[in-house]
Amino acid sequence: MLGSTSALSAFGRAICTRTGFASSSKATSAGPLVSSNCKRVVVRAMSQRGAQGLPIDLTGKRAFIAGVADDNGYGWAIAKALAAAGAEILVGTWVPALNIFETSLRRGKFDESRKLPDGSLMEIAKVYPLDAVYDTPEDVPEDVKANKRYAGASNWTVKEVAETVKNDFGSIDILVHSLANGPEVTKPLLETSRRGYLAAISASSYSYVSLLQHFLPIMNPGGASISLTYIASERTIPGYGGGMSSAKAALESDTRVLAYEAGRKGKIRVNTISAGPLGSRAAKAIGFIEKMIEYSYVNAPLQKELLADEVGNTAAFLASPLASAITGSTIYVDNGLNTMGLALDSPTLST
């Protein structure tokens, strides 16, 4: 009915035959599709129906978040937001960090940060060991297999994790890539080795291709996949080196290609969130994250602290039916810093 002007006009005329509806002094114009004496009626009816706002309801959905190893990063915030919207949460944790993470969960060290808006605690249905640098068991070098940090863990390559999730739960609806690593991130690009550069690409961008490649067959049509990127993909950030800026650029390019391929093959939407700086444990490896946070606060259009929950909420929106037509996009959640072309705290502006 809403697709037809004549039908909407008829609807408006029908409502106007009821006494009292068009007499509200608080109603406002509904636009040109209904007659002037009935405009207020349609708006009032619509506003009553939407009084509770647009809900993000992921009840019955299942999400796998790759790259959660503590409770202070974007991956954790995304997991919480998806849980708050009703989704079942599965996480993939880097194998060397698995024991500490699970122990902290079990002992209640994360209970305060597990609290959801309704007062309940986020439940994680299962924690999977994961090292997304390796696609299959055959890819794992002998020295890694013998490494004591991997002792006792099994089925942690991307292919094995996807198969285990399938055996445990059958399918998922949401896939989140929240992991990155650059062993030479503190080195300028001109001093970065080939090995360091390729390692950054492997861990930070190809890992997303691999995850989607292996999880796509068990994702329900209409699902969504989300990754995390950074403005260094398109702007020069001195100090963010070792090939990491290249890895983020690749991730954003892959997002567009994967959106096409996954959309056509599995009806899955693929987007990436370009998040502003956060003082997480992983980000501190860069070495100057606190200065980046201060720079963002001083120079961004919105002068406020960027919260991990704001990125989490954006992810929940992108995973929901409210974003059903959004795919292949880079969504900026950085208080608008990406729009700035001049640093307001530059000494040259004060001279």
C-alpha cells in the first residue's frame, strides 16, 4: 500500500472519516501524499506505532567473534553489544592467550565488564582456540606445533574451527573479525623486512579472507560479516608501520570484493568499521596510543572520549536487519576525525 500514492491517499481519506483523529493540535505534517485536512492523522498513527523506537533485535541469531582475548578491546565490546541485542555469542581466542582468558572468565574477573544494559551478564556459549594465521593443520610449521604455548590445544586452525563450530552449533549468522598483528609495527615502512610486511598482511587482512572463506558455508542467508580497520589505510600515520597501514588498506579493498562475492554466493553482507584510537592492550603495542587518543580528542569534530561501546553498537546495527541494504562499506566511528584536513593543535596555527 505504501508503494502507491493513490492507495495512501485512500488510506488517509478512510482514516479521516473517524471523528476526533484529525483534531490533534500536536500533530505535524506528513508530506504531500495526503490531503491537507488529514496530514496530521497519518503522522500521529505512525508515531504511536514507533513509540518504542527502532529495536535492534538479534534474538535467535548466533555470532562468532574472532580475536577476543581480554575485556577491554573492540572485540569484547562488539560481543557485548550483540549479546545485549539477543545474539548467542561464540568467540575465537588466540591460542597462547586462551588459558588466561578462560581462567579470568571462570574466576569472575570479567564479571563487571560482562554487565549488559539490563543488568544481566553476557554469556559466552563457547570459547574456541584460534590462530587465524594458519588455514589448515598442514600450514602449521613444526616449531609452532612444538611451542609450549600451543601445548594442549587442538583444532585451532581456521578450517578446524569452522568445522568444530558446525559440529557444535550447525550454523552462525554473524562473523566478526577483530584481530590484527604486525611484528614490526614500530618500524618505518622503509625499514620493514619482507617477512615482517607479509606477516602483517597475513595476520591482519588475509585472515579475514580465510575466515569468511571457511565460515561462509555455515552462515545463514541474510547474515552479516564485520571487520575492524583504521584510518592509516588511507592517511599517513607516522609510527604505524611494519606494513600495518598496507594491511588495513588491503582489508578495506577486500571488504568491497568480499561484499560482492559473499553477497552473490551466500546473501551475506560484508562491512568494515574504521574505529578511532582506543587504549586497548593490543593497541598499546604500537607505543604511542595515548598520544593518538589525545590527538583525536583535540582535533576531532566531536570533542569527547571514544568509547568501545560506540563501536560495539555500530557493529550491532550493521549485523541487524536495520542495515539490510548496507554492504561493502567502510563505516567511520571516530568522532569524525577522518573528516579533518588540518590539525587544530598544530603550533603553526598559534604563531
